[in-house]
Amino acid sequence: MQATLDAEARGKADFVRTKKKLEQDINELEVALDAANRGRAEAEKNVKKFQQQIVEIHQVAAGKNVIAF
């Protein structure tokens, strides 16, 4: 009987340790996901800015070609 109780106590302790570890892992993954999302948003912002700059450069270049002729 005592062996059964000891085994149950060990099993419960293992469960609690595993649960805490998984909760920590989830928290770390959430932090990493937030950082990745912020990085993605910043990259998207930069892409839009660069696309606009390319359009403006094309417009200037096209304007200079028209004037040169």
C-alpha cells in the first residue's frame, strides 16, 4: 500500500514539474512570437517605404528622360 502511495506521489510530482516546464516553454514561445511579429511588422513597413522610394525614383527618372528629349 505504501509503495502505491509513494508511486502516486512521485507521479504527481513529475506531473507538476512537467506542467511547470511546459508553461515556461509556452511563455518563452509567446515572447519569441511577439518579437518575431514586431520584426515582421517593421520589415513590412520598410518594404512599403522602399517600394514608394522606387516609384519616386522611377518618376524622377522618367521625368528626366522626357526633358532630355
